Amino acid sequence: PLKGAAPHGFSMRVVSLQGGRRSAHRHPHCQEAIFVITGSGRLWEDGVFTSFEQGDCALVEPGVAHATIPDPGSAMELMCFFPIEDVASATEELEDVVVVEG
């Protein structure tokens, strides 16, 4: 939440991740901007891995399957921004797509 503000059409959240397996997800109708607060790892987007570390930012386009995986044995903290208020209703979990560290 943004203290003292009433955002309309916008949301953000902090996500803490540990290394390991992650199921991918996608947002069919909106973009997601991801900023790495701490840690390092990889961003997986539709089968392509990109190094992703503290201070980096990525913009994931609508409908693109993605997952962020911390380096083995480490953790990451991300700040995620969405151009919608209700992220849960705009997220499609892809249980059959598992991304593994390493």
C-alpha cells in the first residue's frame, strides 16, 4: 500500500523468493514491471533466461509466461508494479511450467 494514497488502476507488491523450483505465471491483459531490490538470479520469460540482479528492472509484456529464480542457495527481494488494482484476478498460474534453478 502507498501510505496516504488511494491508487486507482495501479498496484505494487514486494515479493521475497528463495532458490529452488518455481511455477511460471502470466498476466494475460497487463504488463508487469519487476525491480530487484536485493539478491541475484535469473528471469525466465517463455523459455529464455536473463541474468537479473540488484538494481535491475524488467518489463514483462502481457501474456508472456515468466518466473524469477534466485541463484542457488540464495534469496531475492523484488518490487513488482502492475497497471491494475487487482493483481490476483489478472494472474494465471501455469502449474505445468516449472522452472528450476541451476
